[in-house]
Amino acid sequence: MTRPIPCDILVFGGTGDLALHKLLPALYHLYHEGRLHPEVRIIALARSPLARQAYQLLAERHCRAQVAQHDFDVDTWTRFSARLDYFPMDAGQSADFGRLARYLGEPGGLTRIYYLATAPTLFAPIAAHMKVAGLADSEARIVLEKPIGHSLESAKAINEAIGAVFEESQVFRIDHYLGKETVQNLMALRFANALFEPIWRTGYVDHVQISVCETLGVENRGGYYDRAGAMRDMVQNHLLQLLCLVAMEAPAHFDAEGVRDEKVKILKALKPINGQDVQDKTVRGQYGAGKIGGQEVPAYYFEKNVDNDSDTETFVAIQAEIANWRWAGVPIYLRTGKRLGKKSSQIVIQFKHVPHLLFEGGQTNQLVIQLQPDERISLRMMTKTPGKGMHLAPVELDLNLAQAFSQTRRWEAYERLLLDVVEGDSTLFMRRDEVEAAWAWVDPILNGWQEHFQAPRPYPAGSHGPDQAHALLEHQGRKWHL
């Protein structure tokens, strides 16, 4: 374990859900395990006129709710909360940054980390105000939450504004999916084992599925979500990042530039989807009323802060293809949706049939990488059933990561990523050209939906999505792994 470096961690949007539900519990765990410097300062910034003690009580309440009871240590919390402060300010007011600079004092060798857990419309103004106030020195680091903009044009504008203040090496564009343990294991599976490399390609793989299915609705994010939709909220970042890790070539070295170079190559190799292809290869849906876990839930357009005539998609399915030597001709199906019947994030590698079927009942081999709710990797193999005759049945070779490492606490994604920021490791963060390449592929689909007036297909809450998403695969003799 490397020696923790002295730093200040400033969280803009310090009273928001992300800060209270994810960032503070993650920082508590890091502090508890000695990963943060004992003199670290964690400063929450927001407009609410809270006193420091009131914020500490607010933080404690949320951390106790998020941290497992056996992991919450009162003595550790006492020390941690002593490092926790609150500074009321308006991130849109330049004068408030002058006050913040005076409050912080001279860095004196400290690394300052600015975490922008705010709306992306504030990214550029915050960076500009930091520069004027003298807060953006060469040792500072800035963390940007997704989404980076709402289109290629807006993403470029944000990147230009951030780049005018910070060097690219100082910018950490975070996607928490890249911090998940199973996503890390995807890279280990591919690049630390010789077993799959020869068959991880066209000729052996029939198709790939990447699904992020949620039972939750928009919760208290209706205002944001109704402007974004599933494409901007999930596909442009989470799903495309998973696609990159599935499809990328092995980098020469496992470092930030090597990994991100290979991911950008995949994004640029994605076949464009525009014109008639938008109608043939994409499905957008919106959930109606239904039941989740036996409980009645309202239609999307009745959710809080959502327009009653909203045509925002809450479900997207896409048939994508990568135009390179490894993956040419292999369909890659992306799917994400809210208010579906089952919560599951998974990657499915469906292999082709054996060249010649000797036995009846044979199925194809299938590798399933489950990201949530359980973290596991399973490989379906065909084997003979006991008794006379060659009767085959599929058997799962199953690696349950929680059981395999039952003595080790499972890190949350934000813990790993926050520690990477503190240590200056940007391997698991998106580079500027990576973000823009993703938007360059997504924008024509969004535009195509508008040009062809492709309204969202309805599906009842608690189902597996609109019928058209199933037809996307079924007309090719395939089906979703549900």
C-alpha cells in the first residue's frame, strides 16, 4: 500500500444524493482503511446555509444508512468527521470562489481535488471561477461526473472550457461502472488468461449482449432524466464503456494511455447508425403503469417532475457492429431500461455452434459476466447426463466472486475511483477524445429519432421491455438472455 499523500478533497454539490449516498461513504471506508492521509480535509460545498456540525450530523445519518453495520466504527467516524467541513457558497458566483480561496489558504504542498458532483452546466463556470481565484494550480485535480454534456457539440464546449484551466492529466472524467469489481475482472479474464484469446473474435463468437436492466424508475431524478433519457444517461457512457472493455485489444502496457488508446480505437470503429438504420437497428421505449415486486407503480409520465406528454425514452436497445478485423460481422446488442422485471447488469458472450453436431440437444457455449446484483462469471458447457445414451445437458462452470473472496470486503466502485484520483491514476477514467468519440456515435441516433418521429414504444412496468426489442433479435434467430 502506497503512503497516503496530503490532500484537500472538495465536493461541489455536497448536499446532493451522490455526495451523501456514495462519495462520503466511500471516503469513510478509505479513511477507515488508512488509504487517506490522517490530516486530509474533506470539504462539502453547497448553497444550503448549514453550520459545520449540522452537516456532520447529516453526513453521519447517511453514512450509517449506507455503510454495513459491522463496518461502521464509532471511533473511526469521530476521527473522520473531525476532518469533514462544510462551506456554504454559490458555485455560479465568482465572488464566492474568492471567499473559498481565502478559507483554504495557501496549498503548502497539498494536492487539491475538486469533485464536481453538480449539473454539467456548472462545469465550465466552476473551472473559470477557480482560475480567477487562483485555485487551479498545477497540482490540482478536477473530477467530472457524467454526463459530459448532452451532445457532441456540448461535450466539446465543456472539454474546451475545462482544458483552458486544467491540463488533460489533471482531469478525471468518472464513470462508476469502470470501478466495479467485475468490470476489473473482465480485463483480468481477457488479458491474464490464454484460454479465451484465440476464440474472442469473429468466427467463434455468434454475438455479444450488454445489458443494464433496472427495476427502479426515475426516483427523484425526474427533472434531469426527462431532459436526458436512457440514451444520454446510460448508453453514451456506461454501456459504451463496457463495450470497449469487451472488444478492445490488449494494450502494450496496463497504464492510463495504453488502455484509453485501445478504447478510443473501438469507439471510432463502431459502424455509424443513421438514416434507415436508426429505425431498423434501434428501439426506444417508455414504461407505462405496472407492477414491480407485486407493487403498483405509475407510468413514466406520472413520475415527479416529468412532463405529462413526455416522449423521453426509458428503454433503449441497439444492434451495433464494430468494423475491425476482430469483430467484423459480429452483432453487439446493447440494452438498458428502467422499471424492468429484473435488476441485472451483465455481459453475455454467445459462442457459435460446434462445426458438426454429433449429438441431439446440444446448445452453444455461453460466457456470462454478471456485474450486479451478484458478481459472478459463469461458462455454460455441454455434458452428458448420467445413464444410457448420449443425452446432453448444459452445466454451468460458476465463479462466484463474493464466495471466492469471502474474507475480503468488496470495495464499492467509488472507493476505488476516488483512491485512483488521490493517487493520480487515470487508467479507469475517460479521456477527452474518448468522450467525444462516444458522442459522435450516439448523436446520429438521437437525431434520427427526431427526424423520423420515432416515438418511444410502450412497455408495462415489470416486463422485459417493448416487444420490438425482442423482435430485434428474434428475426435473426436469437433472443435476449433474461
